[in-house]
Amino acid sequence: MSKEMQREIASKGGSAMPSSARSFSKDPALAREAGRKGGRAVPDHKRSFSINPRLAQEAGSKGGTMKRINAEKAG
């Protein structure tokens, strides 16, 4: 199977299930643990946030913005 075909099939996987049914959206502790495992798997010198602090700052800002938006929608 070609790499293009693999990518096409893989891209459909994320849209096959609504976000509300995904395990990480229902279980934040599970998401945190997965993030920790992923972080341990990558050497420090290859982590994009350690190489580019501005990228880390932008990601944190986006996360904070989304948290606020989601809270406003719920409230």
C-alpha cells in the first residue's frame, strides 16, 4: 500500500467518531497519562518546546483560550 493511501485511510479515523465519544474527552486523567508517556518517549533535545520556547508559549496560550471558550459555552 502506498504512503498516500495509508495517510488517506488514517485521516478518516479521526473523523469517524464524534469528539464527545472519544476516550480522552471523557477521561482527562487518561489524556494526562498518555501525554506523560509520550513526553518520556522523546529525548529532551528533540522536544519541540525545549528547542523553541515561543512555540510552547503559543501552545499554552491556545490551551488557555480554549479552556475559557469551553467554560463560557458550558456556563
